[in-house]
Amino acid sequence: MNPFSSATRLRDMIRAIRACKTAAEERAVVRKECAAIRASIDENDQHYRHRNMSKLMFIHMLGYPTHFGQMECLKLISSPGFPEKRIGYLGLMLLVDERQEVLMLVTNSLKQDLNHTNQYIVGLALCALGNICSAEMARDLAPEIERLLQFRDPNIRKKAALCSLRIIKKVPDLAENFVNPATALLREKHHGVLITGVQLCTELCKVSSEALEHIRKKCTEGLVRTLKDLANSPYSPEYDIAGITDPFLHIKLLRLLRALGEGDADASDSMNDTLAQVATKTESNKVAGNAILYECVQTIMSIEDNGGLRVLAINILGRFLSNRDNNIRYVALNMLMRAVSADAQAVQRHRATILECVKDADASIRKRALELVYVLVNETNVKPLTKELVDHLEVSDQDFREDLTTKICSIVSKFSHEKIWYIDQMLKVLSKAGNFLKDEVWHGLIVVISNASKLHGYSVRALYKLFQTSTEQETFVRVAMWCLGEYGDLLINNVEMLDIEDPITVTESDAVDAVEHALKRHASDLTTKEMALVALLKLSSRFPSCAERIREIIIQYKGNLVLELQQRSIEFNSIIAKHQNISSTLVERMPVLDEAAFNARRSGSLPDAASTPTSTPTGPSVSLPNGAVKSAAPLLDLLDLGADDTPAPSSSGGDFLHDLLGVDQSFGSQQSGATHTSKNGTDALLDLLSIGSPSAQRNSSTIDILSPGTSKREPASSLDDLSPVSHSSLESSNAGVASMTDLLDGFASGPSASESNEPVYPSITAFESSSLRLTFNLSKQPGSPQTTNIQATFMNLSSNAYTDFVFQAAVPKFLQLLLDPASGNTLPANGKGSLTQSLRITNSQHGKKSLVMRIRITYKISGKETLEEGQITNFPRDL
């Protein structure tokens, strides 16, 4: 016999397929068998039709297409015999789904079988309809299903109830037809019929408010009685699972009672006693018992308020937290999150167990427990909870530390009514996991320390002691450097010591050693080294005996490859060596930082003072380190800077700001009376934008590092974004101003602006990010004051070389820009080389408007393209 003829038995085909050693052999076997089945279908071989369908179902389960056998299913369903109908309906449920049009052809056969005298054939039709019923079939066959809900055989009633469930889901409008038959099923003694009736009533409550009210009114007491009898029923071998009688019926009843009790006080009161009985009598050492208890807790938390019952439910969840099964603990934590809003005090009793879950080995449980602890924190328990979390921080997994530190900092900031406690906790977090925190966190700590005048000494001593034992966290080192620079003199002789402190012995040399260690620390990044250099400069004034040693440390960086460190080294060395008479004024302590403004800016209610507006009409933008705006707008928006008819700025600086930011000038002229600001306010705003005060125009031959057009970096602080730095103390000192002429050695010796034919402009840092610096060398075209020559120098600050380097610039219409080709398109890494490019700008409104420019820089790092954008506004005013 041909092993692949239509007469082949199913077991022989399965044996042949399993004997295949490769996927290709299996496909060949299936292909031959499908060909034989097709031939048999074409011959209309009725003798082997059921066998062919059995083989097609197996082939379908292997994942091969079997659509050609769908009509055979219909032929088998139309057969009068039960065996053929059984194979036909099974094939129909496997090979056909509700989306296929062929299903419409079977509706009439289903209707006939639902009215058949053989209950087994009726059962086959109900099973098929319950699995593949479509909306059209539901409307056509709903009357037959409604009639079968009252059939004499319990198995038929059970299957009819499940079929009704699918009909209601497909056509909710038919729900009202099934309300009375469904409620009749709730009085059944047969558990199979009862559980399907409960499930049908639960679905009716979801889709119809009228059905919900009807069932709530007519059936609540009966359901409560059924649940009570079930909970108190003796051992029944037929329904017993792990010593519990029919836990599935328990769970279905509890879900229906939850739907009935939610929002109805009377229904809730009627089920309270029974729920308490189920919660106390059910054993929790078996999986089935835990499932019933979990549903019982959900029902208790959903129905109307009953304080004692909710405490019982929360206590059950507390027992779940002690279970060894991770799944049970996870669902308990989820439920406790919902229970906090209902009864926070009851959840607080399980605080210790929840804290233990934070230390669990399972990551999902740790995260969920941390969220729950965060919700539980209040004024009374914030200190012990924070202590537990901080202690766990040191031994927690690296993957979990970011979430943990974020939550701790949020808790401390939210409940910090004592600044000393806030400082203590933040220092612990910074010293243990500071690298996982955002910059705004340690900025906020510095603001708090600055405002706590009585805690300056305490803070610097605490930082110094922690610094001796831990320097692994970068942000902690930065805060330590800032405090040592500002308040390092308070370390000596334990100035402003509190009663809770133990005295420590620190010499001036010890303080300098700490800063030097941070400066030479291998892991220190550029920001940390910059702050350490500033701290050394400040300590040179506070510790005159160590000034020479500090100068030797600083001068080591005069040849550093990083231009910023090299520049600071040279400038600071000049201050220490030649300008001792003004150094104390220059590096005096920073003014108290505005805590309210910082908190408002941090929360987003105020814009950052160090940046221009951070959104444009065409898209979002972010502030860049040099105070410009990085926009996601397209190139056309980059080029749209203004119009030729823009009026000249007034002396107040307000209109100049409007022009700079691209504000409509007609608005500025019409509302000029409302937009004028005071001199001090305008100067401060222009200073923040690195433009310079209008009154600070160059009118002297002196090269002043604080004059417009130069970088106004205050060497006393690296935290420029925390507060504007006042220079009033320098301006009030005649000696100080006079001594600034040769601060950068070599500049004062050259010819002054009044002695040469062309004015001399210092270089400006036009743009700077963490990976790139752009410097402009400015000069005037001889005999053409409107024309400015710019030599642009690009420096790569990162460890990766940049390829395909392209620089683009755009200016307003009153300016004309000419770009020469760049010196190359590859920028070496680590500042070991640079690229240069020449620009020429002609200002048609010279003397009325200053230069302004938007830039776009693109380059590739390892083949990946990177884009940086910014706006340059810190050109000298007289260009």
C-alpha cells in the first residue's frame, strides 16, 4: 500500500513525519500527504473523509496551510452520524476562525444541530459556537442558546451558559435577553452549572448597568449564602482540591460579589460576615488557599468601607509578604499599593516586612517594595525609613542603586524640615552613590549649604571627614571641592563647631592636601578639576602660608592639553604671584545663593537664568553650556533670524534683547513703554547672556578681563548656573581695577587700542560643550570698520576623533557672511590638534546693532553622525 495514499492511517502519517531527520524531509512528507488528501477530496471519497480531516488537523498543528480542507469540515458537519460530526466540528474549530467568510455557510447546520434530539450532537454544536461565534451568528442563534439554558441535562446547560458568555461579549445589546435565565442558574446545585452561571452573571454586570441592579437586588443574599455553605461544606471528594472544596467556585463567587458590592453599602453589609469567615477559615499553606485569600482581599478592598474587615485583609497581605513564593509576594505588594489610599495606618504596621522586601534578591520585588516604601513615608517615620534605605544603599546591586538613590533624595527633599538632617543624609547618599544622581541634586545641596550660614563649619568638616574615607563618587568630590574653597578656613581651629560634633585637628596643609588629591585623582573629570583649581585659588587667599605651595600645584597645569585647565592655571598663577593686593577681594566668598529661585527653576516654574528661552515655534530646544540654545528646528529655521527693517536697540538694552531673541520689532516699538527695564535689571540680564553692560563699553586703552566681549568667568566658582556673580566689590576698588591691566601676562605690554591703527579684540569662546570648543579670534578689516574678520578654531575635547567635520553659520539680514573652506575635515581627539576656518562678516548697521550668529556643527564619531547647534551673542558691542 502506498504509505501516502488517502487510506493511510493517522498514526502511520505521524510515524513517517517523526522519522524525518531534517526540516526538508518533513516538508516533503507533508507535501505528499497534502497532495493525496487533495486527490481524495477531488474524487469526493466519502469513505475516508473523516480520516483525511484528522490528518489535516495534525498538519495544521505543525504549522502548514490547510485551507483547502475547510469545505470538508462543512461536509462532515452535514453528515447525520455523530462520529463524522465530531471530527467535522473539531476541524471547524481548528481550521476556521470567526473572520473567514466560509463560517457563514455553517450557521444553518449549527441551528439544526442545536435543535437535534441527540444531546451529544447538541453539545458538539454548543462547543463549536462557543469557540468561533461571530456577531452575525450570535444574533441568529441567540434564541436557541437562551432556550438551551433551561435544558434538562446539566452538561447542556453548562455549555449553553459558556456559549451565552461569548454571545454577550460579541453583541452586548443581547445581554438583557439572558438576565433571567442567568439568575436562574445561580440556584443550581450542580457545581459545573453553578460556576458557569456565576461567570455569566459577572459578565452581565460588566456590560449592563440594568443587569447589575437586577442581580444585586435579586441574587446578592443567595450568592452570600452559597459562598457561606461552600466555605463550611464538609469534605467532598468530587470537588476537593488540596483540602479545599471547589476553589474555582470560591473565586468566581468572590468576583461576582465584588462587582455587586462595589458602590452599594447595603450589598456590602450583607456580605461582610461571610467574607470575614472566608478570610479566617481558609488555609494559607496551599496554593488554592492563597488564591482564594487573594480574591477575598480584592473583594474586601473593592466593596464599601468596613474598617475592621480592611485591617483583616491587609494583615493577610502582610502574611503573603512572608511567603517564600515570589509571585505571592509580588501580588501582595501590588495590593498593598492600592490599600495605602484606603487605610495607610494598617499598611504601616507591616513596614518592617516591606523594608525587607527592598533587600530581596528578585529585582521586580525590590522595585515594587521601594515604590511602596516611598508611598508610606510621612512626617513621623521619615527618619527611620531613610536610615534603613541609606544603610541598604551601600550593599545594594548596581542596577538597583539608581532607583534607590532617586527615591532617597526625593524623600529627603520632601520632608527636610531640618537643614542639618538634610545635609547629613545627602552627604551619605553622595558618598555612597553620588554617580547615580543628576547634577541638579548636588547643585541643590550646595544651595542649601550656602543658605545655612550657621552650618558652614559643620558642613565643611563633615565633608572633609567623609573625603578622607571615600573619594569614589564624582559628585561628592565636587561638593567637597566647592565647600573647601568657600569655607576651608573654618576647618582650622574648629570654627563654628556645634554641640553634636567631635573636634578634629586639621591644618592648612591638610586642607590643601585634600584639594590636591582631588585634582590629581585619576578618576576626576574636567568639571571636578576645574572646581579643584578654583578651590586652590580661594585657599591661597585664606591660607597665606600655603600660597607658594598652592601656586606650585596650579602652575603644573599651565601646559595641560585641555585648554580650560591651561587657561585657569595661567590666570590663577598670575593672580597669586602678582596681584596679592586684590586677591582677597577677587576670591571672597560667594553671596548667598537664592534658594527659592533655584527650587522654582528646578521644578520648572521659572526658566533657567543662564539660558535664552528654551522653546521655539517650530520645536523644542535645550540650553547649551555657553548660554545659547540648541534647537531641533530644521535648517530653514536656523537661517530665519530677523529682517532688514529691524530698528536699532535703545540704550536701555530691552529692544536689543528683543532683536537678539527674534521678537517681532513692531511689538517692541508699540509696547516700548511697557518693556523698558531698570538699569540694574537690564545690566544683570545682559550679563547673564554674556553680552555685557551697556555702560561697560570699551573706552580705555586698558585690556580688562571683565570688559565686554571677553569671557566673564568668575574664578571663585564653577557653579555659574546657581547664581549670578557680583563684581561690585571689584569695581569699587581703584587699586583692584588698576591692577587688572596685566592679569594675563603679555597683553598689557602690547600696544593699546588708542596707540594702534586698528582696535585689538581678545579671543572669545564662542561655543563650548562637553566634547567641543569653538574659539573666535577677532580683527577688523583695515579701512573698513563695518567688516570683521574671524578666525574660528575648533578643538576636540573628547577621546574620539571626529570625521566629516562641517561647520555652518547663519546671520540676520543686516549682516553679510562669507565663509572660507576649513583647514580639514578631521578633528583629532583629546585636543591634540585643531581645525581652523576663516569668516568675514559685514555689518550694514555698524554702531547700531551688534553681531549675532547661529551655528550648526556636524561630525561623525565611528560612523555615527552627531549634531551640535548654538547661538553666539557674546561678540563685543562695537563690532
